[in-house]
Amino acid sequence: MKAREGFTLIEVLVSLVVLSISLTAVYSILQNSLSNIDIAQNKTFVAEIGYERIIREITYPNAVYSDKEEHNGITVNYEFERESTPIPTVMEITMTVSTDEASTIFVYYVQE
């Protein structure tokens, strides 16, 4: 009897099923990674804009700023809460910075 060479149809089908399951898992991991990158970019953008606003508020305390600004086509909203502290001349300022995609809260102190 002559020995067979090559793969049977069943072996090829099983290997294709295993390959497709593996590729589906890789695709799912890739999609999650891309989503996480997008979320991280949005959070980084909000943090950078927030720090810039704090610097402007501290550097130019008497300037008038809007509670809504445009940055690269993205609308950024600011909300402020001012509270007194046990130190008479120091105010605690809580600033919430938000876009449609992300938001963050900053707390900083200023001397008045």
C-alpha cells in the first residue's frame, strides 16, 4: 500500500476554523486597543486644556474668560466652584473641564 502525502479535507477545514477563531481574537484585541487610544487622547486633550486655563486664570486673574471655548473645532466647557478655606486669603477653586468625549476635575488654590 502506498503512503499518502498531503492533508485530508477534514484537516484543512479544522485548521481553517482554528485560524479564523485566532484571527477573530486578534481583531477584537486590536479594536479594544484602538478604542483605548481614542479615549486616552480625549482625556489628554481635556487635561492639557485644563492646565492651560489654570495658568491663564492664575497669570491674569482680572481677565474675563468664557465658560465655553473652541479649541481645534472642539467645544470645551468650563465650570467653576469657589470656596473659602480656613486660611482667610486663600480660595479653593474646583474647575470642571469637559468636552463631548471626556471630562476632568481640577482643584487649585489661589491667594486673593
